[in-house]
Amino acid sequence: MKKRFFLSLFGAMHIILGGTLLSPVAAQQGNLAYFVQPNAQNSQKALTPTPLNQVEQVSYAAYVPQQQYIPSVPAPPPEAQPNPPVYAQAVPTYPEKSLEQLSAEIAALRKEIGKKSDKPDPKKGFTAPKFGGRVFIDSIYVANQNDESRAAYGQGINNFGFREARLTATGTGYDFLDYKLELGFENWESDGAGKNGTVNFKDMFLGIQHVPVLEYVRIGNQYVEDGGSEIANGTTNYTFMEMPSPAGNQFTSRRLGISSRHLFAQDRGRLFLGAYGSRNVSEAHRTLDNVEGITLNARLTYAPMYTQDGRCLFLFGGYYNFTDQGDVGNRYRAQVRPGGWDVGYSVLDTQGFNASNYNKAGFEVVYQNNGFCVQTDWFLQHYTDAASAALLGPADSKTNYGGFVMVRQFLTPGDYRKYSKESACWGAPVVSRPLVCYERGSLNCFRGMGAWEIAAYYGYYNNDDFTPRVNNTVRYGEDHEIGLALNWYWNPQLKWCLNYIHQISDIKYYAAGDIDTLKPQGDYLGISCRFNF
């Protein structure tokens, strides 16, 4: 009884003191029975087993938590797991691709995704129109005229007013249509008629996309592209206040008709075709009748170098215009204003004359590298059977020709002019540090310096093939012009312009029954504030 009591007490104390009971091994020495636990010191000792009838077996495994039960015989060490095999694998290499190649692949993927996209929903209709417009405020000053200029033209007049005031509405519809409606509220017109207070149709067309073969078709009043990138540009993004004169004075401007535009060679090439009525809709709001003529127009451009919206650009192209005014007499007139400005006279002016038709052809070359650009545009215009009371001799062929070379440079780093491949003309400039106002009323409220640009051009025009036989209001000959410009862009939509034009002419006119010649010269200054929204 005592033996059982002491054994129980020994086991309980061992548990309370935190000991761990292992599987006991029974042994007997004298009158006492012991349970020996193998450890680092006695694990190798040989114990003489005692018969079970001499020693009362007591198990204390019930007092030990299951997770602490450790067998008396150590488990064999786990078998070493072999490392997984390592296989040599070749790393594929790919050839490096240029930015142009990656851009072409992205464009091809976009085109492929577009083909696989769902059909457009015809219920979408036209989107709400986006309204915009532009306002140009010009001031023209006749700084100097030599005596021969005053003798030929009289005293020039200064000019201050709205060069342009336009309202536009643009929008899209049915996933393949677009439109533009533009009205002009200028107080003078390029034909010098002084149409104060009149409202004129400007861009007024409907565009149709994804047309088979033709790609994009436009119907309505739109530009005839019988000029290069600067002339076909539209007034919003002119480098100078007007197109480089005198060649820009021979631009056809807008006509009512239909045109198509097709891009090819990874969008580096562009073909434009158009057919129009020969009348200016802004001058005569008429429909077709039996005296309506026709204008046919084509323009082809290709840019072997084009990166990042035209930041680096090399482009060349050509254009052609055939016009037949129909049965209306004295429908042709070629005149040149200094700088393209209205100063009260034209340095060269054929007045109205009749001709069967005319053909006009020209070419352009453009190179731009970041903020530097040089471009040139030259044309030749041939009239068939030109005749009028103001011309000497019978009706015969007459030719005039001209062009310009222009250079411009942004003075602020990182700024350049964008070039649109879709329209093949210049877009808004990139202004990396626009002028902004942070603190109202503070002297230091403005941040940024905007973009500064300088430009110069030389222009030439010759209509010496015409010979007058009436008074000196009809003037023929040749004209040279040198233009300088300083442009300050506060942002891509607002700029200030300062222009200087030096004009030298060599004209002939009819006076006192004989042909006389004069060499008028003049200097002209122009300042303009122009913004669009």
C-alpha cells in the first residue's frame, strides 16, 4: 500500500514540476521498484529486466499530454530527399525594334481590333455639338512708301479691326459620321469688297468615314487644296498673320463640292481628290445652274520621316487644280497685296478678265527637326485664251507663277509645331511651359514663359506675261517680299504676333498711250492677338 502511494506521489510531483514522463522502464533494487527514464547519461546502460510478477507495472502515460508523449526508442532519421533535377533551358532572344516599327505594329493591332469590334449601334445618333470658334484682332500700319509707290497706288491706309470672328459647331454620329458648321462675322473680305455686317458660310460639311476605297469622304463647303502645308493650313495655325505672300494670294480657298482623303504606306502617304463648283459660296449663295463651272483638285504628299506628331518630319508633295468658270465673263482676277494685308491697294492687279479655263500645278518640300523648320512651296498657273478690255492683244495663253521659302525656329526648348497626317497641314504648337496665373492680384502671379518663335520668308510672284492697255489701275509685273515674324504663344490656343513686311515691285502699266514702268517699295507692320476656343 505504501509502495503504491509513494509511486503515485512521485509521479504527481514529476508532472507538477514540469517533468516529462516517458515510457517507464521497470527495475528492482532491493525492496524498491524504480522506473528509469533513458537520457543522455543512461541511455546506453543495460538494464536487467525484472519479472512482471515481482514488480507492479504502473503506467503514467495517462498523465502526459498527447503532444508530449515521446517514444523511448528514438525514431529513425528521415530519409534524405534528393534535390529536384535542374534542366538547362535556352533563353530566347529577340531583335531590337525601332520606334517606327513598334508604332506600325501597334497601328496594325488597332486596325485588327477595329475589324473585330462589334457593329456600331445605329441608335446612337449624333452627339451633342461641341461649340467653338476663334477671334483675330489685327492692326496694320503702313510704315513707309517711296514716291513711286505713292504714284502707282496712292497713300496706303492703316487698318484696325477684326480679321476673323467665327463660331463653329462640330460633332459625330452613328460611329462613322462627323460634321462641322462654321459661320464668319468678319467686317471685311479677302476680295476687298468690305462686306461689313454680313454673315458668310465657311467650313460647312458632312464627313463620312470607312468608305470603301475612298476611305474618308467630305461633302459641303470646304478648302480646295491647291497649295502646300502652310497655305492649306487654315488661318488658325498660320506662322505669319497671313499666308506667305505673294504666292498665298493665288490660293482658291473654299468651294462647295465633294472630296475624298486616302492614307497609305503606314499613313505616311496621303492622296486628296476633290470636285467642286467653281464659285465662292461666301460671295454668291447659289445652287448649280447652266453657267456653273467646275473645279477639279488633287494633292499628293508623302513623309518618309515622321515621328511624334511631326516633331521630326521630312515631307514632299505636289498639287493640281483645274478650273473652268463656265459661261460667266471676267471671272478671273489675280491680285497681290503686301503681306496679304488690306492696305487700300494691290501691288499687282489684273482686274477681271475672261479665259476658257486655267490649270495650276505646284510642289512643296517640308523639313522639321524639333523647333526648327524650313519649307518651300512653288506653283505655276496657266490661263487658256485669256482676254479682256484691259489686256493688250487677242485672246491667248497667259501664265503666272511664284512661291516662297520660309524658315522658322522656336526659341524656347521643347516647343515645336504639330503636323497632322490626316489633313497634311500644320496643327497647334506644343507649348511646354504655358503662361498661367497662380495668385490673383499678385505681381508674381504668372508662371511659365509660353513659347517664343521667330520666322522669316522670301516670296516671289510674276504675272509679266500679261500686258495692259488701259490706265494704271491694271498693273502687271513681278513682286518680291521679305517677311519677318515674332510669335509669342501663351498656350496652344492664344498667341500674339508681330510682323514686318518689306515689299519691292517692278510693275508696268498703261499711261499716256504707252507702257510705263515703276519700282514701288513699301514697309508694313502688323500686330495681332489671336485666340481660338
